[in-house]
Amino acid sequence: MPFVTLYLRSGCDDSAVETCMREISQAGAEIMENTLLRMVRVSVYDIPGNRIYEGGKLVGEDDLAPTVVFDIGPGRSDEAKTRFMDRIADILHENLGVDKRRVRAYVRDNTRPENFCIDGKQKDFSKKVK
Amino acid sequence: MPIMCTIQMPEGRTRQEIQKVMADVSEALMRDLQTGEREVRVSVVELPRVRFMAGGVLARDMPAFQKE
């Protein structure tokens, strides 16, 4: 962690998606406390348009319906998490033309710290890296 | 007690590697959590190499994911 997972309607331009991923990685390193660029993971799931629903109905053809899931370990402030989510919405708007109001984000920051390991070793979240 | 494990990774590993990982992870879960054979589920989600980035580097540009 930190892991950013994006769910987007498939068909987005690859280079625009790549730019989003780079900018999100950089923003995560800049905004989140105790976070370096090398720690940030970004993955994107392309979802076919006929598999995206809202209110039980298929969303419109021009609606990318982006959903962001952000997994983050302890030691980061609410203020930083909020700023990062706002920045991600900006990045999606700037590169994919998404209406910021259509970006829904979920922050999952309640994973028990002892339940995360790197290469088989439990992560020490008390260690400061920046 | 049902156990579910999802492994997310960029595509580019061989079928044999993925099958071995699923078998090894399943075995570890059954052994260490003392579950029955019908109680463990493991799935591997392979993302396109242009849809996974670690530390600002796309999987497309990582040597580890150039196989197959």
C-alpha cells in the first residue's frame, strides 16, 4: 500500500490512461505522508459499457462512470486522503474528460496493519520513509 | 470457514507459473489455516500490461512481465 484501483468504461485511449496512472502515482507520492513513488501501485480495470449500472440501470454511453478504490495503510491524515481523492478526480477530468462529479472514490484505510506484508515480511508502518 | 484469496498481477506470466502459484497458495491456506479442501478459493486476476503501474513504471516496461 498505497494501492489505487480504477474502474473505467472500456474504450479509453491507452495513452490518456497511462498519463492518468503516472500523474496519480506522482500525486500519491507528493500528497500522502510517509509515501514514496516506488510504493504506489495503480491498476485499471476496463469494464465493458454494457456491464456498468447505476440505480439498477445501464449508464449512458458517454458516461465513463469512474470508480476509484484507494487502499492505504495507517499513518496518513484524513486531510491528505481528501486532497488525494480530489487530485485524482482532477486528473481523470483533465485527461479523460470525466465530469468530476461523476467520480466516486472509496478509501479503504481500515486494514489491520499486521495484515499486510511485503515479500513475506510484515510491513512496519511506524517506520518513516520521508 | 471459507477462505477467498485474489491475486492481482500484470499479464505476462506463463500458464504453468500461474497454475503453480494457485496450487501453492491453496496448499498454504489449507495447511496453515487448517481448512478443508472444499473451503479455499484462489483466483488470479491478470491485468493488461498497460493497466498496471508500480512506482511510476508500467508493467509493459518491466522485464518480469515480458514472458508469453
